[in-house]
Amino acid sequence: MARIQIRGGRPLAGSVEISGAKNAALPILMAALLTDQPCRLAAVPHLKDVATTMELLGQMGVVISLGERSEVELHAAELHTDLAPYDLVRTMRASILVLGPLLARNGSARVSLPGGCAIGARPVDLHLKGLAAMGAEIHVEGGYIQARAARLKGARVVLDTVTVTGTENILMAATLAEGTTVIENAAQEPEVVDLAECLITMGADITGHGTNTITVRGCDRLAGYDYQVLPDRIEAGTFLVAAAMTGGRVRAANVRPGLLDAVLQKLEESGASIAVDHDSVEVDMAGRRPRAVNVTTAPYPGFPTDMQAQFTALNAIAEGTGLVRETVFENRFMHVLELQRLGADMQIEGNVVVVRGVERLTGAPVMATDLRASACLVLAGLVAEGDTIVDRVYHIDRGYENIEEKFGQLGARIRRLPA
Ligand code: UD1
């Protein structure tokens, strides 16, 4: 298995171009199932999860071609099957996003249950409850969700917990339902908004996206889309935290600064100077050691759970003690044990990690456990003395495009070791 080797100790400096957002690209690619017309998506990041999505859609009969400059063309003229098999779903939970579009377009869907994963139980009960409220008949049999509906009907769907992919599944299903669907306690994440904006270009009638109540008036058919994915706020945040940790100065280009508010506020609290332009953000730590910050994860516009591990790493080498509270997922502290191997002083107390900053970390072999946890190990490696080798890099490749090239351009000593 490929590994990444990092020799720490260099402040990062320079500019990094941020890719399209994984969590927006995946649902928008799935939305191609909603129409028999051709679709074109630009700024699609080169990631393992995107490849898995294309494989999944390809197996269903979607004709896909890759254009230049991160463009993807998709045409779901006819679907061969309504099956999302276990082999693909288990490598990517977001495969569940085929459920809503398939059911709406095709009248049936069979999707493997995603099952547990490294960051807690992550059930899909709310996806199913929402679609059932819209008239779908749903059974779980042999590990598969089997859903049917001659035509979905608009309904009031109240989500008990804010769920990003749950909101997206119901939103996509509702575009082709008969009548009006109101999604309450909807996720307000920018990636949900991006999906809604794309669906609107296809002819969907959606209002309220970006608030906690989304209203969808269903229609009979949708046209194709020609759309560009929004920039990845988590990738941007990861590079900016790396800048702060190394005492460096990094400009993240191609970002929407307004979507990074919660993260930039914490970076400022940690002592970084921040300069914001219309589509870029620069963090300058001017050689200083960051101060510890307290963070509590929450659905958007709160502090993103996908940035929790990176700030845990920042606190590891910061001045003072920081409390990191995780409220979105259970068991999302797998990275703590690995950071401890590098010499971090941190304890887990329930859903809080108490991090006492140390002056230095020491390089060691560590293991990536999930996507964001693996990114935090790279960040820790950038400041650790000596060599850190991160194993199970495939987790990083699920969500970060060319991570070693991008860090390398900023002056990091980082390379991929072949399997
Ligand atoms: C999405 C993101 C992921 C991010 C997460 C939270 C994608 C592809 N992934 O994941 O990067 O970390 O949002 O911002 O966009 N829940 C239920 N029942 C359900 C669905 C969810 O109880 O049916 C719970 C989950 O266990 C979790 C919480 O709701 O505690 C939020 O999860 P959710 O927003 O659904 O995460 P994902 O959409 O899987």
C-alpha cells in the first residue's frame, strides 16, 4: 500500500490552487441520473471517490467521458440496472446518493446498506424515512435497501438530525415528485446549496436552499446541466491550518472566503494574520507558534466536523491547552492515538479531546484511519522533527487532489513511497 513520507520542519510559503469540492461534485454527478439529457460538469476533482462514483454510474448505464481541465460529461439516456452493489458502496458511503435520483427517475432502486465506518455508526434511517414519507415502499433485505415508487409524492419531511447527504437525497428525489416537498431541519452546507443551484439550472423549482427549510415543487422532467463545482472549503481550510502550524505564509487561491468564516475565525484566534480577497485567502503566521484554540463542531454555519482533526493537530503543537468537542459524529477521534505516537499530549474525555500543546512532535510511522484523520497526520508530519510516514494513504486520495504535489509546491519535503 502506498505511503507518504514527510520530513518536518519547514514553514510553508507560497500559493496553492484549491480544487472543486468533493462533497459537491459527488451529489451533482449523481444528479445526472435524474435526466435523459446530457450533462457537463467542470472543476471535478481527481479523487478516488469521484472515480468510484463514475464506476457506479457507469455500471448503471450512464455514458461518461472525461474532457480536458477536469470536465466530465455524463449521459444517462437509459439505465440498465437500479443496483448499487456492496463492493462499491462499502468503499464510499456517499454511494447512498444514488437512492433518491434512481427512485425518482426509475421508480425503483436497490442500494447496498453502507454499514458502519471508522467514524461511528452513520446510519441512513433519515434518508429512508424521508423517501417513505414521499410514498416510497422501502424494505431492507439481504443487506440491500429495496425501494419502489410508481411516482413519488411531495410531502413534508422533517429531519430529526441535520444530515447533509440525507437532505441531498430527498432534495433530488423531490425534483421529480408530484406536488410540493418541504424539507425541514435541512442541512445548510454550501455543498447542498451548490447541488440545489445545479438542479435549478436543470429546471427544478427549489427555494429556501441555504436555510433550514427547503421547498421543492416537483416537475415531470428535468433537462441536462452545464455546471461548475464550487471550490473545496475543507481542502482550503486544511492548507491554511498547515500554514499556521508551520509558522508559514500561504495563499489559498480559488476559494469562496465567506464559506470559510468559522475556520478563519479560529485561525485568527490562534494568532494568524488573515488577508481576504474576493476569491483567495492568505494566512500569515510570521514564524510564530500558534496559540491553542477551543473548537466545537456543528452543522454549517458552525465549525465543520471535517476540519476537527486538522485543528486537533494544530493544538498539539500550540501554546496552551485547547478543547476540541465533536458533536456531529461519534468516534471521530481515531487520529488522536496516532498523534500521540508523534508525542502529542492529548486525552479523550467523552466527546472532547483535551490537548495540551507541546513544543515539538517527533516523526514516526502512523496509520491513516479516515479521510480527514489522514490529512491531520500529514499536517503533524510537517512540523514533526525527522520523518513521519503515513500509511494507508488511500484514505487521503479519497478527498485530496495531488496532496503531495500541492504541499511540495509550498516547500514541504513530502513524497509518496510506492506500494
Ligand atoms: C456529509 C459529508 C461528510 C461530513 C458530514 C457532516 C458528504 C459526501 N459527506 O456526510 O464529509 O463529515 O456530512 O458534515 O457530503 N445521521 C443519522 N441518520 C441518517 C443520516 C445521518 O442519524 O439517516 C446522523 C449521522 O450519524 C451523524 C449526523 O447525522 O451523526 C450527520 O451526518 P450526515 O450529515 O448525514 O453525514 P453525511 O451526509 O454522511
